[in-house]
Amino acid sequence: MAVRIRMKRMGRKHRPYFRIVAIDSRQPRDGRTLEDLGAYDPMVTNKENRLALKADRIRYWMSVGALPSEKVQALLDKHLKKFEEKAAAPATAPAPEPAPG
């Protein structure tokens, strides 16, 4: 099975919203997906909040041979490192010590 990481269009007319999904390449654009990997909302005014990614799952799918589409590859090149750092930061942060008492 040839798996692709691509965008699935959601939303309504003149208000697009996309889910980034792992999907069989033979499925139609809005067809049955294997897994949701994130979301992209181009209508959000704050550019920092337009994209949400599950970086670990995207890395997994790419490691087993999934190929991203051109648009998704551009988003990953620009933002994937930021989401990986964000996911790693809470795991490495020290736990607060309990208050004496």
C-alpha cells in the first residue's frame, strides 16, 4: 500500500480548513484516512496558531515509507522542528518540588 501524507479539505465554502492525514494514495482527497496527523487553518489571523502537528506520528509514518505531498512537505520543512522541540520540552523540564509542610 502506498501511503501519502496529505491534506484533507474540511470546512465550508470560502472558509477552508485542512486536516493533515496519512492516507492510501489511491483514496480520493476526502476519502478514508489511516490516521490524523494535524490540522492547518489558513484563515486564522495569528500565523503561529494556523498549524497543529503531531510530530512524533509524522516521523513514524515517514520512517515506514509514507511520502508527503508538495504542500505538506513545505509546511513540514518550515514548522516540524518547532513542534518537535515543543513536544520534547515538557519531557525534559524538571518536576517542581513539593512544598515543605
